[in-house]
Amino acid sequence: MKLALTRWTATLAAAALSTGAGAAVPVYGFEIVRAYPHDVHAFTEGLLFLNGFLYESTGLEKHSSIRKVRLENGEVLQKIRIPPQYFGEGLVVWQQRLISLTWKSHVGFVFDLATLQLQKRFHYPGEGWALTQDGRRIIMSDGTADLRFLDPQSLQETGRIRVSLEGKPIDNVNELEWVKGEIYANVWRTNWLLRINPDSGQVVGLINLSGLLPASEQVPGQTDVLNGIAYDAARDRLFVTGKNWPKLFEIRLKPTGESAQANR
């Protein structure tokens, strides 16, 4: 069975079933391995796993922060607030530094990993959405279909790719994570994750996370969209959460036997 995906920028969840011919991209579901507590007041923007702990950046003006979190119980072990005029966004670790973005202010921050103390600021054009790294470069999303590559030392752009499904660009690429040689990304305001080839930008897999957080655990006016991907490479564990979600989930991907194909 193939899914015909017609308007990515509106929603992936509204994809129609099709049996069209041609190349197609596999679709995955999920199974929950374990659920962990998550701060319902954390408007998650960036998430990463390092040395047994989660590092999380949160957003909204006057509420943005960088925090170190104990995975098992959600306890916030260290926290630093972003200046109140900024809307915090994505987060990545590079060597002994944490690097974060802001949404529309064109300003990023570099923090000491151990102390979370601010080391410096840097600037970039356009919006800042999310960050990850591949061991050589920092990878940045900006809300469009483009992913930028940044030099880890200068934090200047060195190149970019365009995320696409069979040649059709996918906008609203948001939170990023490097997983086994691929870029995983969620699409803002949807329940879908993309598996992206980092050389070409082509989508090589789709992950449908619909139903991950049950309706019974969602609070109207508080629970927001899926956002936050972290990967524990040592133990091959994939974590996902959302803005103001009460839980963070370890999940395992499950093939569905379906595939996705962009309508021509």
C-alpha cells in the first residue's frame, strides 16, 4: 500500500491512500519501550542525550531555558534561563559546549557544558529552529525546507541541502537528531518524523507517531505539539516528547508495510 502525500506544509496526517506506481518511501509506526516523566511546563524546543542525561532547551519569551535533566525521573539537575526577550529554540552539544538558537532574534548562545554558564553569543540570518551534529558539522533548521551546515568553531554556514520527498520540498522541518548516519526531523504541527539522507536531503523514511500521547493525557490549552528527539547511540535508544507533554517516550520503530509517494 502506498500513501500519496499531497501537501506537506499543511499536514502529513491527512495523507490519502494510493496505489500509484513509481519509487516510494517506507512508512514506520512505533511501539513504546518505556515512558518517563517530563515537565509539563517545559515548552520543548531542543533535546539531546549525553552521558546518561538529557539536555533540553525550552521556548517562549520570559520562559526559555537550558536544562540538564535526569532521564529516569525528569528531575531538573541544572538550569539556566535565557534572557527574557528571547524565544529559545534548538540545542546541540559540540565538544564541551552547548549551542542554542533563538527563534526570530538572529542570536545564538554558546554555554559551557559543565556549568551552563554563557560563553558567547553568535549571529545568523533568518529564523532559528533546531540543531544537531554529525561529528563534523553542526546541522541547523530554520522552518523552511532547507537544512544548513555550520562550521562547529566559527558557527558560520558552509552549505545547505533541501529536504524533499521525490523532489517536492517539505517545509516546516523542525527538531533534528542525528541517528545512525541519517538526520531525523519532525515536521512542525504534525505527528510525523522524517528520515533524511544528509547528502541529498531526500526523505528515505517516514515515521508516523499519531497516538503516541493518548488524548486522556492531553490538557486542553496546555499540551502542545510533538517536538523533541534524542538518541542514545551507546544503547540504541530513541526518545521523543512534545511541548508541555507529561511524558517522554523511548520508542522502537516498526515497519508498517506501507510506503509514501508524492503525487505528481
